[in-house]
Amino acid sequence: MKKKYFLYGISTLVVLIVGYLFLGGNGDKGIKYTFGEITRGDLSTTITSTGTLEALSTVDVGTQVSGRIASLYVDFNDEVKKGQLLALIDTTTLAANVRDAQANLEKAKAMYKESLAKHERNKKLYEKNFISELDFIQSQTDVESSLASLKSAESALDRAKLNLGYAFITAPIAGKIINRNVEAGQTVAASLSAPTLFTIAEDLSSMRILADVDESDIGQISVGQKVEFTVQAYPDKKFIGEVTQIRLSPKTIQNVVNYTVVVNASNKDRLLLPGMTATVDFYTAERDNVLMLPNAALRFQPSDEVMIELRKEMEKEKANLPDSLRNRMNAQFGGRQGGGQFNFSQMPGERRNRNFGRVFYLDDNGKLKMAFAAIGLTDGKNTEIVRSRNLTEGMKVITGMEGGETNNSRSTNISNPMRGNRFIFR
């Protein structure tokens, strides 16, 4: 018999412990809350995009004459100076063209001297009426024609020499060879579009990103805006940049209108290479050293049973307030409803500003309490507290609960704290 009473006593003790933990531990029967802390720190919102890295100034070096590459003097990644010889196209044909043009010029000079001498003689004969006027005019025409031929021969020689000079491919700028498209012995043909032999990047100590930003976000981008970006080669390293240009020409990518945003970034360590894909975060807003709470606390909505109990407690507290303060609450919270109940469907100031949120916490006695706050910037994880009478740094706010049903998916609109909310306690 004593053993039986002993077992009953043990069972009763277990029931009491369980009841204390799950019924009385958090001030509400059958509910166990999870908490987040109100902290102070920095907040920022960003717009994310992708783009391609390239040098600030890149020049494609081509050729204006056709021929075989006789010699190459540079290779990939070589540093070159302005005017440095990069390659030589075979000059055999081009040099022959110069000699032909020189010979034609000499011939044109001789023809001009001959026609000029004949004209001087015919001029004297014409003055003595030994030749007709028509013969004199023909003599003058021959002089002018031979002079034109002489000028044409001179131009042909200049052109031949110029083409010969084009066979010497030189660097138009100082920089680094980042691409070479030809090999020694290869034949290149100059046509309407000059073939690219080399690509030279002027200065790799600074890079730029051409990022595509869609039309819904471009209004938040401005010149001088701070940018952070990462590349796949260094996933744990963040690079800093700045918006320098927003190009006005739109382009459509998969039926979405995008604008090209140019971002400049320092590359003193030479870690960034042309062609890398950068994931860019444009900082559209920043707040330093602000009070903030977890977004999960703004999304939390207790069950109907808990809200009924909370409403009763608030009604009791309201009944003990002075008439002036009670009337003020009536005006702020939408007026008195039937049976002395209040409809908290509109929080104070909501008519003027929709950016308000509501959070729940436990007081020193373990009772569920509610607090309102004017909220501001959010980064998707935390939200800025602009103003609140009850919420302070280090305070624990409820972010969820176990062992009871919530109304998060049914009666709350607080998943987006920046849009304001209506809270109806029925």
C-alpha cells in the first residue's frame, strides 16, 4: 500500500512540473514562446545586379593593309609603351608599290617639263601669228593636264609610303596586352572592318563594371552612390566601387527593360581581371547606430484565444485610466464598440503614416503585452525602430511560439513591415 501511494506521489509531482513548465512558464497556458532581442546597429538596403568587369580604357589594334605577319614582338600580358612596335607585316609588295609610285612620279615630272617647254615656245609663235589660237589653247591645256598628272603621281607616292608605314603595327596607347589574335606567318586581310590583332588595356589599376539594372530599380540608382561587389574568384572578399554613369539607352533582356550602370572600382592589388562576372550591391539607403528589431517579431501574430485574453487585460487596464486619457484612446483607436469593447483596427498616427508595426513581449510578471512602433528601413532581416514608447535596447520580443496555433497566416498583414498594418482584435 505504501508503495502504491509513493507511485501516486511521484506521478503527481511529474504532472505538477510539466504543468509549471508548459502552462505557467510563459504566462499563457500551453504556450512556449521564442524570443528575439532589440539591438542597436547599422542598417542598409541594397539592390543587387550582375555585370562584367573591364578596363577603363581598352583599345583594339588592327591593320589597314593586307599581308602576311612577318614578325611579332609582343605576347600576352606584356607591358607596352605608346608607339612601341608590336608586329610587322611583310613589306615586299608594299615596298614595290612605293618604287612604282616613285617611278610614275618621275615620269609625270618629265611630261610636265616637256609640255611646259612646248607651251613657252608656242606662246612666242602665237604672239607673232605663226600658229593659230586653237593650237595655242591646246598647248596650254597640255601643260595643265601634265601638271594634274604630276600631282596625282605625288599623291600615289604618298599613299604607297603611308601603306608601307601601316605595315609597322605600333601601340596607340601605353598599357598591357590582354589579347593577341594573330601568329607569325598568318595572313591578315584588311577590308571594310579592320581585323583585330591585339587588345590593349590602358590601366588595370582601376576597373569598371557594366551592370544591368531593370527599370523598376533604376530610379533608386544615382551617380556617386556607394557599391559593394564580389567576384567568384574571391567569394569571401568584398570590393568597393562607385556609380559614375547611368546610360540612358535601354535594352530589353527577357522582356525586361534594363539600363546599363557604370561602376568604377580600384584594383591596386590587381585581383580583378577583365571579363570577370561581378555581383553588385547598390546601397540605396543606410542608417547608422539605430535601434532595430527582428522582422520575425513584426510578423508574429498570437492565436485567437491569446488575443482574447490580451484584449480583456487591456480593457481592465483601460477602465482604471482617467476619463481624459480613456477618451483620447477612443479617438486614437477608432472609437468605442458595442459592450464597452474597443476595436484596435487603427493604431495611433496610422492616418498620417502607414509605417507602423506591432510587437509582443512578456512583462516582468510573465504576462503577454503589446507595443506599437514607428518603423523605418529594413534589410529583410531587421527593421529600424524610428519611435516607440515601450521598446528599448536589449528588450526581448516574441518572434514565434511552440505548442499553440498562431494567426500569422490568417489575419496579419505584417510580413511587409514597410507597408503599415491594420490590427483588429475581435
